[in-house]
Amino acid sequence: MGAEMDIDVLVVYAPVARQVREISLRLPAGATVAQALESGGLAKLCPDVDWTQVVVGVWGRKVARSQVLRDQDRVEVYRDLRVDPKVARRERFAEQGVGRAGLFARKRAGVKTGG
């Protein structure tokens, strides 16, 4: 095995919910996240994204663009959250009503609540 081995990398981006773009790449050993993004051609597929500012990760962990990739790594491009998850949960809970959500959903008749 020489130092010039290639690595296989998967670049994943979801421009909108439930629409995932996966690009399989073969890169030279020592390639970085930035090189994978450039080689993947995502800039052409999604020209409205500022690719210099997006947050990226490898296998769910946020990394710098200078991160050196290993064989079988999965490079993930994260988009900005449109709604704070805590706010969204509160709004869903308010819509469902107190008696129909979460811990209160399966209350049996005749059982006292703790407290």
C-alpha cells in the first residue's frame, strides 16, 4: 500500500426537508473537507448557497474545512435552522392542548396525578 492511495468519501446536503443530495467522491489521500466540497460540485447544484459560510461536519461532528478526511468519511453540510427547536416544541404543545400531549396523553381514568 502506497501513500498515494485514494479514499472514498460521501458528501451529503439537504437543501430542503426530505430532499437529500448525496455525492460519492474518490479523492486522493490527505484530501480536506474543503476539497471534498469543491470536488462535489454542490456549488453548481445549489448556487443560492454561500458555500464559504456553511457549517460542515463529518459523521455528525462539526469540523473545520481544513479537516483531513479518511476513507469512508461522510461529509455533511448543515443548513441554518429556520425555527428554534425549543420554540417549535412549545408551539406544538400549545396547539395539541395540555391533555393530549406528552406525559399527559395516556392518563387512565380514576388515577390521581402525582404531586
